[in-house]
Amino acid sequence: MEIERINENTVKFYVSYMDIEDRGFDREEIWYNRDKSEQLFWQMMDEVNDEEDFNIDGPLWIQVQAMDKGLEIVVTKAQISKDGHKLELPSEDGKTIDMPMDEKLEAMLDSESSKSKEGKEEDESEELESESTAPLSFVIGFEDFEHVIQLSHYFQNNSYVDDQLYHYEGTYYLFVQFPDGVLTDEQQENVLSQVLEFGHESQLTVHRLAEYGKVIFPTDALNNLSHYFPEK
């Protein structure tokens, strides 16, 4: 794993897919298995802390960029203002930047990706085979970030879904997966119908979003949103 200390509050590291597999993880499951992705992330953060003395003492903004042969991850320490309405991010000159709520999301995103759209077509037969053996999951699209925030207030403290939030081509996407054995089929259908009151079901796969989109929250998206964007 390659580690680069950007400044006191930001660190960037690159991990190859081969390294991920050497650590005992599957390169596909880290996108839909919350426990595995968190385990991998904190394992890498332990190494970052050991090498760069990057102590974690507050909220983190995590940006994940999927590359051809691995993942580039940027981690920045941040704070929420005392009134809970502003995000305090360190600037390059060492000062603190206060941003209103409508700019918070931009702090979690890089500039819009200019990556080539070539190679986007996926092998449909492989997707079907993967979906047939994986737990029930779906992708929901939202035209406005505010709709995702409203959904997070509706499903506060949920522990029965694994969820990730992405931004891709001007739309926000929530990947939701039901762990096996937690909810009945009827309960899963009820949750889906409630989620669809805030967004629309998308045919995009989580693999497409991970490869070409921007990760906003790689795990526990709704709980994180309700925490950082509380009801007024």
C-alpha cells in the first residue's frame, strides 16, 4: 500500500486489488458487504496511523476513486460546527473554512469526473450470475440531495440494511442491500416501497457506480446523513 501525507489533516493512500486480495478480501464484496469494507478500511487506517501518525479524533470525509488496478482513497479530518449547521474543514493555509449546508456535499466530492466513458459496458451474464447468489439489493436514484437527506430522517438508526451513497452524472444513488435473515420478504418489500417515496429505482449496478461515480458515504450512508444533516 502506498501512503502519501498531504497535510496535517489529510492523507491519501493507494491499494491495489492484488493487495486487497492478499489481505483476504474479495475485490467485489467490499462494495456490497459493509462489514468487509469497514474491516478493510480500518485495517488500512491502522497502517496509515502507524506510518504517518494520523490519529483519528473526529468525523472523517472519505473519498474513494476506483482505478484500473486498485483504489485511491483520500481521508480528511473534519468537524461539525457547534450549531450543527456548518461543516468545518481545514484549508491549505491552516485556517478553518465554514460552509453552509448546500455546499457540504461539494466538500465530499472531487471535481466532476472527466474520465472516458469507453469501457462502460459490462458483461451482463456475469452480472446475472452474481446477482443470483448475492443478498437482495437495489439502487435508488435521487434528483436532489435534499431528498436523500429527508429519507435519512425517515429511516433513522436503521440496522437492518447495508447502504452506500454515490454521486454519478448529476444524480445521487443509494445502494441498499438486505443482509440475509434479518428481514422477511414482506418486510423487505415494505422498506423498498417506502424508499421509493423519496426516489426512483435505477437499473445501474453498484459496480458501475463504484467504477465511474464518486463515493460519498461508503458505508452506513443513511445514519451518517441523519447525523451530519440533522432535522431542523
